[in-house]
Amino acid sequence: MKFDQTAIRFTKYHALGNDYLVIEPDDAKPALSRAAIQHICQRHTGVGADGVLILTAPQQGASFGVAIYNPDGSQAEKSGNGLRIFSLWLWHRGLVSHEPFKIWTAGGIVKAAVLPGGKEVKLEMGPASFNSRLIPVKGPERDVINETIVVAGIELRYCAVTLGNPHCVVLRDSARREEALAWGPLIENDDRFPNRTNVQFMEVIDRDNLRIEIWERGAGYTLASGSSSCAAAAAAHRLGLCNHKVKVHNPGGILSVEILPDDHLILSGPVSRVAEGLYYLPESL
């Protein structure tokens, strides 16, 4: 097939409703400006997605590298769902087998494995840290555990954690979509988070199950998030509220998280391929 010069090839996947477009690297530069990423992610005038993934040169001994973009065009350091999607894309391209392989991200190296059958992917997401300088969170250096933030006149308790990207886990008796929509953008852009933050509203169902509602930095309300699930599990475990293996109930479905003794996190869950096609870049971009 002969491709139009303005056409960008993509494959669309979703992980529990959190959808990404994997863009062929030859099409990504110089075509994909910030404005182009915003347009392709638009659900009415573009293809529609929660983000864009682009194969990049590997670094630090990894087998592959990936650049992760939010629908507002900003770059994300790490994404659990995005990395599972990218891993399955590599598998569909015949670039990996079922043996584990390493992926470089701006938020650190992740080890991935496509499980037999090609429907689930397991990731070693790296360590969780609550250190304020690493996240980052303003103020004196400390572990940001069970602190308070006032949002719309309401005092909330939260933990801040990084997996290579920043998270604010808000403790709630009941995780509600309405709170994520109303308070998520306010917390994302709170001054205490210099790089903005992802936000999870977490409910502890029991010691083996958590429920979260998610507001993602640069993306908004999201049906599922791998790194958010890991952040919530890490926070709940640090507070003594859950066991080291938990099911995290996202609006779009359940992800499995294991917290190892060294605070490293293992994430597992399904990925589905949706479509392949061509995106025609508007002449104005």
C-alpha cells in the first residue's frame, strides 16, 4: 500500500477502557507536534485516545524505548497501561516472544512479559517512593504520608508517591466518580506539586481489594490506569490497610498488583487490540 505523505499509521489498543495509539516511528517525526498529538487524540475530530506511544531508541541496556504522550500533548514519564499496550504491540509485530524484556521510559526501566495467549501483560514497574524530593512535593524533605490538602473547602487526607511519575492518593470511605471529576483537576494543578500530579481517589474494600477513581495528569478522567493502581496499592500497603497482593478495581475493570518487600511493584492485567489505520494530519498542523 502506498501511504499519503500526510498519513500517519497507527494501531489502537485499550487496557480496561484506557486506550492508546501506537504510532509507527517513521511517521512520528517531524509530523507529530504537540498540536498534532492533541488532534489525533480528539474523539470527535481525530482518532480518539487517552494517549500516544512511539517506539524510540533504547537506553541504559533496555531492548526497546518508548515515548509516552498525554492527550494534551505533554509527555508522561511512565504509564502502566501504556507500557502493557506497547508490550503487546511489540509482540504482535514479532519483535518479542513470551520471554521477559526491558523497556526504557523517561521514568525508568520496566521489565515486561506478554503472558501465554497474548491477552495479558505483566510488568515489573520498579520501586515506589514517598520521598517528597523524588515525587516532587514542595516543602521539607519527607515521606509524604497521611498529609492533608484542602480542596473546595474540604480537608482531604492523601499520600504522595512516585513510580517514576507523580501520584497523589486521596483516602476516601467511598471512591466516587463525581469527586474525581470535581476535585481531580484542582489537585492535579495544586501548587505543592511542581510537575502536576496524577490523582487517585482510593477506597479500601478489604485487605485484598481496593477501588479507585482516577484523574490523570494531562488526560483527565480515566477508566483505568496501571500506574495509578500501583500507586494506590503502595499507599494502602504503606498505611497497613492491605496485603501485599491486591486487586485494584478501576472503573473499567480489575488490575492485579503485588508489592514486594523492597517496595518494587508487579502489575498484571489484560490488553486488547482494537484497530489499525491511517490518520490524516490536517493541513493546518
